Amino acid sequence: MRKWSLRILVILALAGLAFIPLSGELNKWGLIFAVFTVIPAVFLFGVSFINKRILHVVLTILAALLGIAGMSFLLITTALDYGIAELFDVSALHMIQGIWITWLIFWILLFLAIAGKKEGKRKMGFLIAGILFAASLLLAGILYAKDKIAPSGPEGEEHTGPYEYTEEEISQDEETGISYVNDIIMVFFTPDTSKEEKQAVVDALEGEIAGQEEVIDLLMIRVEASSYEELEALCEEVRQMEGVQEASLDLAAFTAPNYEPNDPFGRYWYNCLWTDNKWDVESPSGNNWWAEAIDAPGAWEHKEKMASVSVGIVDNGFDIEHEDLSVGLLNEGVNSYEDHGTHVSGLAGATMDNKKGIAGVAPNARMLGWDWEPTKAQTEAGGWSTSSSILSGVIASIEEGGERTVVNLSLGIDPKGLKESTGSDVLGDEYREYYGALVSKYMAALLVRDYDFVIVESAGNGDASGIGYDSKNNGYFCSVTEENCDTFGGAIEPKEILDRIIIVAAAAQPDKKGDYTLCRFSNYGESVTIAAPGEDIYSTIVDGYKKMDGTSMASPITAGAVAAVWGAQPNLSGAQIKEILVDSSEIQVSPNEATDAKEGIALLNVGNAVEKALETEVEETDNSVYETYIKAAEITTVRGNWTEKTNMEMEVQEENGRDTYRVNGESETEISGYDRHDISKAHLEGEGYSSNENTDTRWEMRYADGVARYEYIEPVKQDLEQEIQPEFFNFFNLKETSVLNGKIEENEISFELTRDSFESAAGAVLIQLSQNESFSYDKVTLSAQIDSSSGQLNSQTIEIAGSMDYEGSKKHTECVLEYRFEAEEIEEGDLVPGNGDMSQERDIVLVLDNSGSMAESVVDEGASSDVPIEETREAAVKFIDTILEEDASIGIVTYNNGAKMCSDFSKEQGILEASAYTITANGGTNMEAGLNTAEEMLSYSSAKKKIIVLMSDGMPNDGKQGTELVSYADSLKEDGIDIYTLGFFSSLEEGERASAQSLLARLASEGHHYEVDDAENLVFFFDDIADMINGQKYIYIKIACPVDVTVKSGGETLTSEEKALNTRTSFGTLTFEEGETDTVIDSGEDTDSSAAADALFGFIGEQERKQRKDGEEEDDRVKILRLKEGTKYDIQIEGTGNGSMDYTIGFMDENGEYTDFREFEDIEITRRTQIDTVAENTSKTVLKVDEDGDGKYEWKYRAGINERGKLVDNTWILYVAAGAAGIALILVIVLKVRHRQKKKNY
């Protein structure tokens, strides 16, 4: 018997080892199998030869325990990976693996248990083993069938009740936000409608009955998938049909309890019996108690509605490689190895629903990190850190964050260090006041520049002994009060600053009654805004997770809440978000008896806050009026010289309405040398007359000491110098929020102005003419006439209604100011290259297409209607502004039939922008002429970098074309000139567009071609090019085709999926190009240009267009990604058709040039294929290919620096493992044979 049992064990061991390849690779399933099946099998094979009964029994029991542990591990791991409720809905492969492994273990143990026993028991063992084997195969077959065979419901009218649908059938209307089933119309019939009449409606729709509710005569009819508008139109048609009472779309929504993420929060197989992480906001407990206490699940229920919000974490130590975090480090050179910043970051924005670690409060957070840790030199100097080093993190976060930024500071003054340095752990009054004034300066500076943000700071962790005390001792933003606010001379109200500061205390876990108390260590006081959990807080650390205590934990929980609320209603201000957060609390946290705190503090409730934000109605401003006026004002004033004529008629009425006092004023001012970037160059000379003084005046204005100072040359009643802010004549210095109730009618624009905006501009004129500084404005209305050809302001009128002090009392005042603009044209003359102000670092020539087609309004599908030449002007101005932030000089060239140098090299923004605004469109397209003029300009340059930025909306029809033009561009690149190209081809047909794209791509330096879908986006891509020129490195990715690509980072998503299409984020862009070919054909000189273009670039493309099974074309356009370096990006690629994919990724060197390209060619793609890869500048790039979408990677491709991707073959590991097991068995057999031989010898 033992002989046969040994043979069977050998067979089982080898069969088990052979099973490993079923996992596709040596992943965790294969390793688990090897450890808990093959090893016990081999081990027990040896045990069976031991004759000592006791030892045999002991070892058998140990092996049995090992097998049971393996089985339990597999079952629990499976349950946690896929969810207990979904255990029997996982893929068939995983289930078969688990069942097979369990069966093998039990079979082995059964044979060992009956070895050497009586014949009857051996038969019983075989019977049990056979039953287990058969049951395993049966269950595996059932699960396999369930996984592969979709259930089919009843057809036609026999299907009573609702229909079945898939996720692909759910769509959302972008305009209304309504989610609906895209192929269902619900038709309600009148009670007396016959079956035949109902069927007639179904036939008329060319549909089929998907479901019905007979009781109410409702048919759910499946039709061809359509848009919201199309289905609505179809419903309207159905309503007119015989017997129909009503027709409707079927709406869709998520209906479930409060959202629960699938992140384990530290619950794993080994502690699942005692770790309680079930979601229960009524009784918070477990590692996720802090999320329950603030009702985070209530907020997560609305996570799909949340816009991206940037969260800056100013802290020390960030694990930027953490599996559950995506943090972009703003100061990459400084990253101390600490857990604190990592722990804090996880609470605010750890990745949700990735089955790893935890979920941060804000699923919409774009995480930014700033490490304030002292440098080595500072540490050696005593570990001091400066306020500026920390507040720089605040500034950097807000600057990078965009429109909405939350900044978290889980830090403060160290009370022990304070006591050592000052003798007391209490912050002195002057010290505190200085802190408050300092940080408020930072905030005021940001606010006057129209940044909006919320600052969240921890209240602090007690005095030197660790007992909570007044939070004002924590310093920084905790110290800001209304009295010590620095408001930049009244430019900002203290309330605007204080309303954007949130100070957070720490709450302990609730007691058995559910009551909350402040932690013993938590600070308190008047500056504290709210409390959040701060005890036993489980979050991310370097390479893992652990619990920490402190207000440092409460603060990021609140910062994440701010981000979630702001994302739910992005049109609110930071101050409004704070108000909602505070007003949403339902629970008071009691003071801790160990402290001197007397009052309770509201506990954060992010669930309520998000719902309240969603319910808040915000009136959206029509930006078109503001933008139209600002554009006209810029064109008018950017030239630097104009005439301003002002007529003032003011009437002062007594309160009885009878007596009136009239004031007439006239003014004419010549303004010259105006430069909005350097106001000291401006000079005003004017004359005026005021009837109330019966006095003529003359004045000159020179700028000094931060204000415009008027010097009256002829005497006036009051001998004074009038101080007027520069904005007095800067008409485009209005904030968007200053423009109210605007409208545009033909060439006239009108709107109301807020008081603040008027006082800083035209209001100064009233003071100047009336010599009365007591105006109080009730209503100010501006109307302007815009010249239709030049786009500048011809005139504008400001009507003011208000009051003023006159003869000891307030008098009603009305007046009208009229401005007449007579802008002087710039005298161009004959500009000759070589006379410009060039840079030693970078000289850049903007070569702009101003052919006739650039003046034509283009409406592309899905794009707005814009005039390219207008957008080009705006984009050029933005480019100039960005480039001149660094050491550079810019020249401007335009080309149509020929080329024109609009501006030689200059570093003066005013000159360059004035040149950009004068560009008009007409004529043909001669790219060669534009490049030639740029080359001539650069021939005088000795800069380290010489750059051409070429923009075009189509193919050249004059000068060199095709291969000749490409060769010419190649010669420029060989001479050391970098060429960037920017294409805007919405007006071209598909074939022409592909040709134009390919041409500009070949003209550009490697990786430097950009594509724009509509004119409105020109400004963004010019800005991207400017950033790259200024030193920002980008990862370049080119994917062809037919696939969709998705990149996620910091709560933002780039994706080519049609339903969720998003092509621009703060971390990068996605553009599309048509298919391309490597062949360039010379067009010849006399060939018609469009035909030549088609012949030149043929464009059937490398990737042949394939057809879907239903006959629709696939989106096989080339996808181009440009991602800012410094972050690890997870790239997800999904097949959309059958074909092959080429994947290229490029990295820049220290000079900002693409010198490392890694190419993966001819990867087979189907509609089920999924590919995962990482975009990061490391030595290797790996593509992992899931060929059939079952969650298992069949293939891996790897490429190093400037290498082509190669298939990675891991099968040798399996053969090594099999060989090792085989050798072990052979050794056991050899040992046994030798043992028997020795016994015979004896």
C-alpha cells in the first residue's frame, strides 16, 4: 500500500507543480500554490518512509496544519481581494485555482491518513477523495459557465418587468447633467390600447420590447443608441402616435447607502476576525473611525460630481513612490525621509477604490507637496526653520494649484523650542502680533492678485508638557486676528483674510454614549474654527501604514473636507466654503478636563457640508461681456499713446429736491509712454476747466513712490499734489467680479461696475475735476463703443449715481464721464534684422501664419466658433508674458504670400504685445518665407539657445513645399535651431488635415510638434511651449492605434474615451493626429497645391483603418500625451478594435531636448486588450499586456534607454521550480533505495 501511496503522491506533486502555469505567470497565486501544495506534498512523501510511529504522526499533523493554513489563506485572500459578497462572481480562473489547491491538499492528507491501514479504510479514503475531486470539477465547471455565459432574459412581450442593461448603455448629457439609458424609450399607453396598436408603435420605432409593466400599460422599447437630444425628439414623435399617453427616457442614477470604498484600512487575512472596519457612521470604530466620525461616506456618495481641487501639503517627508498616494513634489530637491508628510497626505487625498491601504477624505484632490524640513546646514545651525521657507510652500501650492487651492499646514511653533529660546512656552504678544501681520501680508498679496484659496492649519499639540493650551501660541495662521491683519493699505478687508483661515483642534474617539471630547494634547481657543478626529488615526507612512495622534492629523482631514466641498460647488469662493463647513456641523466636542478650555467646538461633518454645497445655487457670470471689454481696452491702451477727452456734468440736489448746484468740468489729457509693466515711463499732460471754481488748470503727471502724482502748473484753490493710483488710466485693470449685468449689442457693450473697481479707475477723474474727495457711489454704469475693424475702444461713457459732502451735508450726485480714444498708430518703417535687443540665453522667433484663412470663423464639431487670427493674437501675448519671466528675447514674424518682421528681438513686453495686436490676416501661405526671415534674424544671435516657434492653420501654397520644405527645416535644425510647430487644422478635410499634421511634425524638432483642435485652445498650447522653453521638462508619449488611453494624477484625469473625453489637466495634455506614413513624395513645382499635398503624404497611414463589426469606423487617430516630469504616471490603455499598436515614450535631457526614445512596435490589440504601464524617467519602461481582459497579464515588454521594446519571457522560472521539485523527489527516492540496500547488507 505504501508503495502505491508513494506513487500517487509523486503524481500529485508533479500535477500540482504543473498547475502553476495556469496563473499565467509566477504571481501570488502561483507562489501560494507552490508553498502550500507542492512543498507539503514533497515533505509528506518523505514522512511516509519514516517507520517510527510517533514521529510519523507528529510530522503528519504538522503537514496537515500547513495545508489547512494554506487553504485558509487562499480563501480569506480571495474574499478580501474580491469582496465576500462577490466571492462567487470572480473570474473562473481564480476560483478554479482555489478549488484545485484545496482539493490537492485534502487528497494528500487523506492518503497519508490511511497509509498502512486496513483495506476497508483504504477504499473509504479513495471514495472520499473521488467525491472531493468530482465536486471540485463540478463546482469549477458551474463557475466557469457562470463567468462565461451571460444570462438571457425572456424575449418580446413575454418579458414582464424591467429589462437588463449594461454599463455601456448608461450615458450622461453634458449640458443638463442628466444620466439616462441611451437605447431605451419608455412608452405609456392608454388603458384601452390593444396589443396590435402597441406593436405598431414598436415597429414604427424599429425597436424591440425590452421589458414591460402590464399593470400600467408601459412598454420599455429598445431602440438604436442615441444622444439625449435625439431620444427626446423621438419621444416627442411617439407622443403623437395612436394610443400613446406619454413617452420618456429612462433615467439612471447611483442608488445605494452612503458610499463605502473598497480600501481595506488595515484589515487583512491575519487580523480580519478582530479588526472592525465595517462602515458605520453612527458608531465610529476600527481603523476607519475617523472617516466615519466626519461622515466621509456621505460625501463620497457624491464623488462623481466633484471637480478637481488642488490640495497643497506643506510638511516634511513625502513618500512619492507610495502605492496609495500620488503627490507632486513642488520642491523636488528637498525631501526629508520622514513619515509625517506621508501620513498627512494620505488623510487628505489617498487614492480611493484601489483595494489598497486607505481612502483620503477628498477623492477629487490633486495632491501637491512642499517639504519645509531644514537643510543640513540649517540643522547644524540648531534646526531652525524660517517662516519664509514654510510660507514659500503656501505660495508655491497656490500658484501651482490653479483656480481652487487648499493648503494644509500640520505644523506650528514647537513649545519646547520656544521655551528653550525665550524661557516660556507661551508666545509673547509682540511675537504673536508679528506672526499674524506677516502671514496676513502673504494672504493679502495673493488676494489682490485674484487668487482664491483656503488655508487649514493644525491648532497645535499643547504646551511644553503636552497639555493643550491657547492655539494662538501655535503661530503662523493661528496668530492672525482682525487687529493684526495687514490689508495692504485697505486694499483687502481683514474679513477677506480671516474667512479663508481654518484652525483645527483634535477630537478623541467617542465614548460609549457617542460623546466626543477634545484630545488631552489639543490646543483650543478663539482662533480655533472646528474640530476633527486626531487620535489613533490610521494613514500612510513610508512604505506602509500606521496610526498617529495629533492635531496634525485633524488638519489634513479638514483640508480634504474643504477640497471635497469646493469640488462639489466649484463656483463658490474660499470664504463661502469655510462658512458651509462650519455651518454643517451637528455635534459639539466637549472641552478636555485636563485643559483650561471652557467651550465646546463644532465637529467636522463633511457629508452634510457636501450636500449643502450641492444645494447652494450660484449665479454663473456671463464672461463674454468682461472678456470683450478687456480685449478692446488692451488693444486701445497697449500702444502707449492716446488722447483722453473727459466731459463732466455733475448736479448736486438738496434733500428737498428744489435747490440744485451744477458743476461742469472739462478735461483733455495726452497720455504718452504708457507701459502697464513699467508705469514710470508714462507721462500725462492735460488741461481742464471746473465751473464751480471758475478756474482753468494745467497739470503734468509723473509716476513715483508707487502712485501717480499730479503737479498742477497753474494755480487752483487748493494747492496740493493729487495722489492717484496708476489704475486711473488702466482701463483693463478690472476684475471679472467687478463686471455686473453686462450686455452686448452690435458694437456697443455696457455693464455695471462695483464701487471698488470704479474708485480705483475713473473715480479719480471726479476728484481731479471737482476737487472733492467725499464721493460715495451707489451705482456706476459703463458703456463703450468698439471699433469693428481695429477692435479698440472708440469711446466709453461712465454714468455715476451717488452722493457727496457739500456745505456740511450729504448731497445726491449724478455725473457723466466721456472718454474719446484716438490711438496713435505705431510707425513701423523698414525693420532690418540685427538691430534688436538680443539675449545671451535664448532668442526666440514667433513665426505666425496670417494667411487669409486665419480670418475665417471655423466651427468644428464639438468646438466653439472662433476666428483664428484673434485667438493667435491672444495666444502670442500670453506666450510673450510667460517667456519673458525668464532671460529671453523675442522677435515676431508673420507670413502669408511673403513674410514680414513685425518686431525685431526685444525684451519689452509692451513693444512685443503691441506688435502682436496689430497682426491682420490676408493672402496665401508661404512657410518657407516665414522660416527664412526667422533664420536671418537668428543669424545675428549669439544666444545659447536659438528657437523658432512656427504656427500654421494649413498646408503651404507658395514657396517651398513637401520634401523641399522639410529639407530646409532639417538644415535649420542641423545649424542648432530648435523648431517648435503648432498646428490648427479644423478647417481642413480629413485627408488634408493628416497631410498638414505630418508636414508640421517633420518640420519640428523631435517631440516638438503640437496639435490644437480649435482656435480657442491656441493660447493654452502656446503657454505649454513657453513653459517647455523656460525649462519645464515633459514626457512625450505617442500611441497608435486603435486604443483609448487614460492617465490619472492628483484627482485629475486625461482620457481619450469618448464618454469622458478630457484633453487638458494641470499635469499634461492629450492631443490627436491622423494616421501617418514614413514616405515623403516630392510634389513637383507645377502641381496644384491641395493635390500636391494629397500626393505628398498619401495618408492611408501606418495603421490601416479597420471596421467595427457593425460597420462603424474606429477612432484610430494617433494619441499624443505630454506629461510634466516629476510625477510617476499610471497609464491605462484599452483596445477599441482589432489591430496592432505602436507605443513610443520620450524623455528630455538636462538641456530640455528629447534624446531618449523607447519604442514598442506591433503589439497585437483586440477590443478586450488592456495594457498597463508607468510613465517615469527611469532606466526601464515596461508594458504589461492583458490580452483578453481577464485581469491577468499574458505578456510583458521592456525597453531601456533608446531601445526597442522586447518581450520578457518568465517561463524559465517555472522550469527551474519544476526542476527543483523533481530533483527533490529524486533525492528522496535515491535516499530510500540506499536505505533499503543498507538494510539488505545487514
